[in-house]
Amino acid sequence: MGTKSVTDASFAADVLSSPLPVLVDFWADWCGPCKMIAPALEEIAEELAGKVSIVKMDIMENTQVPGDIGVQSIPLLVLFKDGKAVAQKLGAAPKSQLKGWLEGAL
């Protein structure tokens, strides 16, 4: 399935109301580290399909949710369970570290 994009308008339905845990990747097109981790997140989304959804939010096109959450640096990964942020990871990391962190947080 891979990752999908969410917007300020779809955030409540796609993330907060999701029956599965949702990992939100806050990113921007100009962010090099964001682009570096994107392929790893796509692979992790496939590998953990059914356990977690991975979505991407462009902070330049969507400012409401990142502002409400307090996003100050990117890439920022925030894991939501039952509508609440339960874990976050700032910065780029190799796929093995990203997957290990996510599995530990699930």
C-alpha cells in the first residue's frame, strides 16, 4: 500500500480516527533529509501493512496541524494511537533504525 498524503482537512479522519496506529511524516519538498528517508518509509509501510499506516504531511501546504502539534524541525515522525501522539522521532535515520524505533513504539 505504501504511504499516502494527508492534509489539514483530512487529518482528523485519516489519523485521529484511524483504527490502526498512524505514523505521520511531517516533511517539505526543500528538505534533503526528508527526501532521504522517503524510500525507507515506503518500504516500512509495505512491510508493516495491517499493523500501522504511514502518512505524509507537507508542512508548506498544510500549516494548521503542524502548528497545532508544534512542529519546529523536519523530518519529524509522530506516531498516533487512538487519536493521541504517543511517540516521536526527529531527523533522518537509516531504515533499520526507523523500523526498529517504530516497532518498539507500537
